[in-house]
Amino acid sequence: MTGPVVGAVAALGLSFEAWLVIGGNIFGLIVVGVIVYQYYQLDSETDSGTGGETDEE
């Protein structure tokens, strides 16, 4: 019974580290994407002059 348990713990440990790396990359991409999106929204609102800042928060 120790074989599957050790394998599961090892898999969990590997997946935890992998999730930390993947999660960190995804979080970084989301932060950059949100910043770029907000900047693009402000830029497009300034250019078009429609002023849709109350549509989404």
C-alpha cells in the first residue's frame, strides 16, 4: 500500500510546484493583460469621445 501512497504524494508535490509556476505565469499574464486592456479602453475612449467608462468596472 505504500507504493501508491508515495506515488500520490510525489505526484501532488510535483503538481503543486508545477501549479505554482504555471499559476504565477498565468497571474502575470492576466495582470499584464488587464493593464493593457484598461490602457486600451482609456485610449479608445479618449479618441472616440463616446465615454463608456460606466459600462464595465
